Amino acid sequence: MSPKNLYLLGLEESPNRQPDIHEMIRSLKNEISRGEEVYSRDELAILERKLHECQEFLRAMTQT
């Protein structure tokens, strides 16, 4: 099993190329699905909050 994604947890510098909003949502969903086998409850809450923020941002940007 691969390690935690420290970038998504906000514990690591961003990569050279910033992921777009769709990539972020996909990555967050993937990491959340790994559950408590990999992440603590607090870390999962952080990821879920970030997912919600990304989804709200995307919704706001696509409303006409």
C-alpha cells in the first residue's frame, strides 16, 4: 500500500505543476477511499473538508 499523500494533507510543498481542480477532486476522493487503513480520523476529516471546498469552488466557477 502506498504512503499517505502529504501534499493533500497540507504537510508538503506543492509539486512543480499545480493540479487542476478536477485532478484535485479525483485525488481527494481516491485518498479518502483508502480510509482508516492509511489515514487517521483527523486526517480523513481534513481530506473531506478539502474535497468539499474543491467541489464548492468548481460549482461556483461553473454556475452561469
